[in-house]
Amino acid sequence: MSVVATKGMAGEAEVRRLRTLYRLLAALSQASALEEVYQAAISSLLDATSADRAAILLFDDDGVIRFKASRGLSPEYQAAVTGHSPWPQGAQHAVPVVIPDVRLDESLDVYRNALDQEGIRALAFVPLVLDGLALGKFMLYYAQPHDCTTDELEIAQAIATHVALATRHKRAEFNITERNQLEVASRRLAAIVESSDDAIIGKDLTGIITTWNQGAERIFGYSAAEVLGRPVSILAAPGHNEMPDILAQIKQGNRVDHYETRRRRKDGRIIDVSLTVSPVRDAAGQIVGASKIARDISALKFAEQERALLLAREQDARRTAELFNRIGLRLGAELDLEKLVQEVTDIASALVGAEFGSFYHNVAGPQNVTGEHDEAHTPSPSLGVSRDVFAGLPMPRITELFAPTFRGAGVVRCDDLTQDPRYLPSSPHELPQFPLPLRSYLAAPVVARSGEVLGGLFFGHSVPGKFTETHETIITGIAAQAAVAVDNARLFEQTQWAQNELKRSNEELRRANQDLEVFAYSASHDLHEPLRTISISAQIIERSLGDRLQGEDAIFLGNILAASTRMNALLDDLLSYTKATKYEEGATPSVDASRVLEDVLTTLRGPIQESGTTVTSGQLPFVAMHAGRLAQIFQNLISNAIKYRTKEAPRVHIAADQRDGWCIFSVVDNGIGIEPQFAEQIFGLFKRLHGRDEYPGSGIGLAICQRIVEQYGGRIWLEQSVPGGGSTFSFALPSRPE
Amino acid sequence: MVLLIEDNPIDVFVIKEVLEGCGPDLDVRLISNGHAALLYLQELDRDQTAPRPALVLLDLNLPKVAGIEVLRALRSSPQCSGIPVIVVTSSSAYADRSAAQQLGAAGYFQKPTELAAYGELAELVKRALDT
């Protein structure tokens, strides 16, 4: 540090300049960057001189002088005057140049406009000199014409010198920092390379390994010491030696990017890798080697495979689900049991990839399991060839094989029947158990909702291990659906059968009734003829013998006549019984019982009047019965009441009551009554409790009533009776809603 | 002459009695089965000189050919269609009565079980012979 000696100036200005310098020096010593140096300088310049504005310019590497710092100058001006310097770079003995009035200096004509715009009238150029060579310049700008004093110039030069020194110092510092930074950077780079998970391998143009990071150690298994200096071909995997080609590319300056291939580790394991190889150039730009980044993508490859597998499995599952849906629809629509079973077996076989598939009905019971000769397992036809596979197996074996399934014990899977101890021959003389090529085996029971084992689905394949757990699941699902479908089909079959049976028995019934009618009619008719002959003949004898007929002869003849008459009556009654109970075709009408009663009373008007009978009735409902039949019942019961009367005038009351879905009629009379022990008998055909002399009639009235009532699904009975105290007859008919 | 087509001997006896009561000189000709009756009709149709009956009493229940067929033949016979026919039968079937009526029988008499009731037949015969 040198202090400039002053030449007897006024004390004040002197002090001020000194102070400026001190401040500058202090600032320079504290400056940590060139920027601060420049700013400090400019502040001092403005302080020490009367310049309005100031700037520092330095020559850069191409010899152009440029603004490094300025104060109060517009960018436009700076741009305009950049490059202008009174001295060239490195000029020796550069001295300040003053332009007192820019307008008067021709050398600045070029910049006249810029100067005017900027409002500059006077300039001073002060060189920054270091080691005698010009580094740059200070600029002092004056808004008015101004001639710099010597003092001004001196102080400006002093500042310039300090700044030059400070600049050199700072630059040196900067270089060191730069170098430090470079070192730091390169160390950081090395750390990155080292810590990378990828293998970063450097090799020269002959393929010799020159660098080997930790990642390479990990991925390839070799330590750096083991590989440095060895050719990179030691990593090659058989069938994957592209290294010469890669090197050729590198030599041409091309990069090889994300090339997937395989390499061999130290332990011999082959791994999948993705390579990126770039050429390495020296400072001159010559290719001196290659940098290879190898990423172990084995895991990635594995994941891709896994993904592909999962995708395939998902598609499989989706396809299976679709098939299931379709099965469900088909099974739901199919009611023919045999077809159903066929469909199920075919679809299931396709789904599990079986060569053979059969459905066996479980016809007999659990005793099949004991191994006794079993004919009850009836196979259903399934896949063409396979039909006989299971049927071709010897009987006891097949029972054992199928037994668990017929017990309903869940899915059975065997990867190889010939190896499974369950199915190995029990004695050495037995022939091989499965002469047919049956190795893989899969079976599932088809169990109805009731728990009954309907049958089993059996699948086989000549290749062992064909069936997987997934197939088990599939089969279980199908078996479940099949169970429901089979249940339904059976139910339907049974319903059909029941319906057919019903139709058939109705047919038979009708035919039987018709036959009965025809029989009864012709029997009655054919029986009348000889009877009439007997009767007429007896009458003729009686007539011709007249009074001559005495005593017993007369009685016997009388017997013949009486018996014939009675038989006639019986035949007539029989015929009317048949007519009365004839099977009525068609739907049963709903009739008003009170109307029917009215008609009956009209029919019986004669007997009613003669006997002085009174018939009363309560509210009578509609009933499901043909009117004529109901009339017959009323007629018979009322006639009986009139016939079997006491000395009193007969009284009959008819009432009806609805109870528990039945319509119950009661016919109450005040007749002679019936003893309780005869309550059933009276309904018998031709059964009478009284002699012919006491009361007329053949005794079929009640029989007819019973037959009619039972035909309509009802019942008739003697509700109560007291000998001498009247009877109550009741008959019940199923109610029909109106 | 009254033609009686009847197979039951007792009925023959009784009806003959009835006919005797209708007219002393009433000649009764008996044919006892349907086939013979048809042959007789054919004979009558062929031989116009043969005497024809003034009245036919016809039983429906005949062997070989049913009475209703004979009735039909009678009614369609050119020679005999004018002869009154009284159907005498044991059948009470409405169908028989109606068929006889439709075929133009002059009367229908159901054979009774009481001897005395044959008197009604006498009335029918007298009426038919008078017309």
C-alpha cells in the first residue's frame, strides 16, 4: 500500500481525498467478490472527484472492453459505447485521457448521439494498470464541460491502482475457489457413481475394464480388484455376446440406449440387464473409451412375467365366469334330466381340460361303499370316447374310487392314480388297476338341497397332474349349479309323472264309471225280462187256478209274485242309483241351495200335502254341486222324513252353516228316529231297518245321498237321533268362494 | 190279420190273449226274430197278392235283427208303409220311445209287470184297427 504525496494543496480537500482512500482500502480488504471491489471503487471515484457518474470497464478474454460496474448509466448508453477504449488491451504506459467537451472532440463523433442522449458533456478515461499493462479503465462522466484537474486525475489513478491490485487478488482467490469447486464437484460425481444401484463400468476401446463401481460389484458379483484390467467379455452370457458390436458403435461415436440383454454373474447366474453405453471423450474430443451403465432388470422381467401370468389368469377367470353364467342359463332352461346331465358333463370337461368326463347317478344307497357288486351306479352318456373309461374299470375298484364322492365328501383330486397309495393294487396278483390311460383324476359330488347325494361328476386325463386347485374350485361351482338343476329337473319329472298319473287315473275313473253305467243299465234291463216272465207267468197261473188254489200252494205262488215284484223294484232302484250317481263331466257349477230346495218341494207337493208335512228352512248358501244332485239329496232326505213319521204331522227343518271351509247342511225331522248302533248301516245299499210291511221302499235313498255327497268331496252322517224323537241328518260340502 | 213280432213266449201268450179280446176273428201271425221279419217283408214286397197284415205289433228287443231296424224296414217298405205299427217293448228308455215316434210308429206300449195292465194294449189295438 503506497500513499500518494500531495503537493501543498488546501488542507480540506486533502483530508477528504485521504479519507476516501482509507475508506476504499478498508472496503477492498473486506470485499469477498469482485463485484464489491468495483462498487467500492466507483463510490470512491464519485466521492473523490466531481464526476456526476462513473464506471469501470475491463477487457475480457476476446479483448473487448466491457462494463463491469457503473452508476447512473443507462443500459442503452453502455451498449453504445462498449468496446471503445483509448488504449488496446495490455497497452503499456497507458495515461489518462480527458475530454473537456465532447462536442469539441472529433474522435468521439461516432458516439455523439449516445453522449447527448445520456447528457454527458465531459469525460475522463483513467486506465487500470497492473504490472504496467492496461487491464481496463475507469470512466468519469460530467454533465457540464469540465477539464479535470491534476489532483482529480491523480486520485483517480490512485484508486485505479488499488482496484487493479484488488482485482488481481480477487481473481486469484476466485481461481482457487473455482478449482475447489471443481474438486468438490468431481468428488460428488465420484460419490454418485459409487453409490449408484446401477453398474457403472468404464472400459477402454479394447474392451478392458477401467472403472468398476459398487453397483457393478453388487450386480455382477466381482470386486473391483477382480475385474480391473480384464476384458469386459467375462460378463458375457452364452448366446448374448454383443460386446464387439457395442464397442463398434461407440467407436463411431454412437450411444447404445436401453439395450436389453443378458449377462453372467461371477456365480454363473444369468441375469437380465438393460444397457446404456456412451462414448467417453478426452479434452481434445477423441473417443478414448466407453461408459456402460447396466441395470439389473431381472426383477422387472420377473414382474413382467408375473403380470402377464396374472393377466392370463384374470382372462381365464373371466372366461370361466362367462362359461359359468352360460351354464347357469342353460341349466336353468333344461328340464330334461338326461340332457341336463350331458350338458353339465360336457361343459365341465371342457372347463377343466379333461380327456374323460362322466356323470354317475347315485341310484342305490350308501351300501355301495362296502365294495359289493354295484350295478346301481348308472353312468350317463358323456363325451364320446370317455363313456367307457370308467365303465371299463373293474368293479370293486370303481366303487372304492367313487365311494368318497358318493358319500358327498367334497372334491377329490389325484394327480396320478398310479402313484396314489389309495388306489394301488392291494395284492401283487391283481392286474394294474387302471389298464386305461387314466392318471389325473378329479371328482365332485352333486348334492341336492336336501343333502341327498344325487350323483357325481368324474373327470380323468391320461397326463398326470393335469388338474389344479383352480379346477377343484371350478368343479365345485359347477357341481353346485348342477345340483340345483338336477333337483329342478327331477322335481319337474316328478310333477310331470304325477300329472300324468292323475290324468290317467281320471281317465280310468271315467271309463270305469261309464262301464258301470253301461253295465248297470244293461244288467238291469236284461234282468227285468226274465223277472217279468216269472211274474206274469205266476199271475197267469194264479188267474187260471183261481179259487182252486188253496192253502200253502196259494202262499207259495204268492211268494213268487211278491218276490218278483220286489226284485223289480230293486232293479229299478239299482238303475236309479246308477243314474243318480253318474259321473258328471265338466266343471262343477255353483248353485243356489234355496232355489234347489224350492224345486224339490214343488216335486214333492203331493206327498207333502197328503202327509201334512211342513218344511221350513234357514238361510241357504250357494254350493258347488250340480243342481239335480243336490235336489236328489234333499228329495231323499225329505221323503224319508215323511215316510218314517210318527203319528204327528211331520216337520222338517233345513239349515246351513259355514265352518272351517265346509258348508254343513242339517235336515232335522220329528220322525221315528234311529237307534245309534244302526247309524252307519242305514247308509248301506238296500239296507233297511224295518220290514217291508212296515214301511215301503228298498233302502237305497240314503245310499244314493252318500254316493252323491262323496262324489263332490263331502260327507254325510247321522248327526243325532232319538228313537221316537226325530233325527238330524247332516251333510258337508267343501265351501266355494262365490 | 195282425202280425206279432215277438220272441218272449210269455209275452206272446199274453198278447195273443189281448188280441183275442179285441176281435174274435182276429188272425194272429207270429214271427219270433228280426231276420225272419225282414224276410217276410221282402216276401210281401215281392208278392203283391200275398195278404198283408192290418196291424203290426213289434217288440224292440228281438234276436238277430233289432226291432228298430224292422220298424225302419216296415216304414220304408212300399207295400207296408201304410200299416200301423204299435211298438210293444219292455224298455222304458226315452230314447226308444222317441226313435219309435220319429219312425212313425202308431203307438208305444211298455210291457207291464201286472197282468191286468195289458188291458191298455187292447185299447191301442182297437184304436189302430179302427183307423
